[in-house]
Amino acid sequence: MLHSILRLLRDDQGQGFVEYGLILALVAVLLITAMVALRSGLSNVFNKATDCMNKAAQGQGC
């Protein structure tokens, strides 16, 4: 019984997937942090682009 438990504890067959999952989680956290930090700047860029497209649709220039 003890031998089979020790064998299960030493089994590292799924270790690679766990490491990839941790890396993926870290990248996701970094991307979310960057998006939150740049929120106002991105909002301004998209607002300017929207205004420019609306003016172009009305026949005015940007």
C-alpha cells in the first residue's frame, strides 16, 4: 500500500501541462494588468477613431 502511494507521489507525467497552465495564467494576468493600466489611453484612441469615421461618413474631414 505504501509503495503504491509513493509511486503516485513520484509520478510526474502531467507536470508539463501544469507548467504550461501556470505560464498561460501569468501571461493572462500581465495582459489584464496592462489593459487596466492603459485603459484611458486606449479609450481616447478609440473615441478619436470613432469621431473621425463619423465625420467622414457625413462628408466632413477628420
